[in-house]
Amino acid sequence: MNIKDYDIDEIAEGAILLNGLDEAILGVVEEFGAVGCRILYSKHKILTILCERDGMTWSEAEEFYDYNILGLYAGEQNPIFLITE
């Protein structure tokens, strides 16, 4: 069973979720001394979604990701991103 089969709010209460990018969620991360859990997203999956769903080129998706997603600060439970490619 993967993380998407659970209610994310129960696992990571208060964590910031990115609208429309649920398919890019890899899991939930916890850290000693942190306020709460955070959502782990795949950068590659986010870029793929932006290209396929929004019709962006890869370069446009990377620019959008850098400015609007990676650059987002919404609190101590901000999402985190795994770079695999």
C-alpha cells in the first residue's frame, strides 16, 4: 500500500500540499525536532506533469518549478523535493 492510499492529513497534519501535483508525491518525511511531517515530491514527476498537463516545454516547466514551486515558502512544513534525474 502506498502513501496515496492513506489520508495524507492524518499522516502529515499541517503539511503543505501542492495543488494538482498529487501524482508527484513520493511519501512523507519526518525529522527530529521538526514541527511536523513534510510531503516529499519528485521533481522529475512535477516537471513531467507541468509539461503534459499544462503544455509547457521542459525549459518552461523548469523555470516555473524554480520560481513558483521550489521558491515557495509557506511555513515550517513546506514540501521538499527529491532530485533523481
